[in-house]
Amino acid sequence: MALIGAILGDICGSQYEFRRPHNLDWKNCELFTDKCKYTDDTVLSIATGMWLLDETNKEPWEFYLEYGKKYSGVGYGEMFEDWLYDDGNHVNESFGNGCAMRVSPIMMYFNGFSDNPDAFKFYIDIARYTCEKTHSHSESYKGASVVTSCSFMARWGRSKEEIYKYALRFYPSSQYTYGVDRPLEDYRKNYVWSATVQDSVPVAIRCFLESEDYESFLRNVLSLPCDTDTIAAIGGGIAEDFYKKTLDNSNELLERYLPKELLDDVSKIYNEMP
């Protein structure tokens, strides 16, 4: 049920996206404060879920366009905003991390599929499909696919070691500045804020790999000088799929931070998924 994990990650991380204190006590700080809010990560993740439920054969980008315009001013990237207010009339060749933070509902929708290679490939194809109009770049296709694949493995009981070895095939530090094989302790010293998918996905996965539960995953994200809301949204879905839960007060938190219409959409997604 990865959507709540992504949404709570977004809300928690929003308070430090651009203003994380250098000396933040990330091990003990309050995770949800009056400085938290939902952002584009939440809006577009919900849009993905509503597209999956749609029976009118609309494209995913049509839902991104609809929800993006309906919920304006929630932190969209510059390229996405240009696309949004051009009514989606051009293809964005973006490799921003937005392509990977909105895929959590995919595993929810296809939860009834069996654990087999054909299903695995199908998930990847769907993840790539969500990128085509807004993030038409090879790194975006890779990022969305790897996040979805890691959720698939987490949902079906694969170990962290198996998930790690899979992610390492795509994000080794020999090819990427922030490979999934580098420990968080390195990133706490050397990470530089980035909104690209290739600098975000392996770090989000690493935050999950070094966690013990959903809360410790969030704290791992807050330990880094990173795009906290998006990295927490990306890894939050994987963490929820692996640990099979988020926080004990998740419903109260959703009610606290989401407007009624989005909260209703979340309920619809959870109640109507196959």
C-alpha cells in the first residue's frame, strides 16, 4: 500500500526541502510540524492512482495536467510548470526526479498479479509509460522503472540484499556520483542538493536499505542535505511495501495535512484498487 508511504514522506520532508539546518538533530527531531505541507509529490502521486482507476482510456499525462492545474503552487519544477501551462502540448525531455516520486500507486493497482518475470516486466512498462510526456529521457525511464521494481521486490518478500543487488545493476558509484553502493555516512558529508532523478533515486533506495522501519527511513532522509520531500516520497513507497506499514498515526497525519478533496481521492484509490 505504497501511496501513504510516499505521501507521508513528502509531507515530512517538505519542511526541510530548501531550509534544512546544518545542525539538524535528525535522530530526535519532530517529524511532523506546523512547517510541513503536501507538495507536488503528493498531488502527482494521487494523480497516478486516479489514472490507474480511470475507465475512459485517458493517458497518464492527462491526469498530471488536470491535477497540476487544479493544485497550483505546490512546488512544481520549472520544466513541469512550463509544460503544465502549455497545456501539455510539448514533450518534456526532463530528467528531474519528479518522474520517480509519483509511481507508488502502480504496485497497489497490480497487487493481484503473481510474482513472476512477466508481471515484473509489466510493472516496468507501466512506470515508463507514466514518463513519456513529462520526462521523456533515458534517466527518467530508468529511475521510474527501478523504483517500481524495488517496490515489486519489497512487496513480494525479497530481502534487502536482493533489492540492493538489483538497484546496484543500474546505479553503481563507478557510473554515478551517488551510487547505491555508497553508505549514507558518506552522503551525510558529501552529498550536494540535486533534483535530478539519477542523483535522487539511488540515495532514496540507500535511505531505505539502511533503515529498520518506516520512521528510521524518514530520519535517514532528513540526515542528508537533499531534496528531502521528493527523496522521502521516492523511498517512502518502497519502505511501506517492505515493512508493510508506515506510522501508527498515519490516518491522523493525512487528515491533518491534506485537503478534503485529496483525502477523498486517497480513500478512493485504496478502496477501489483491484
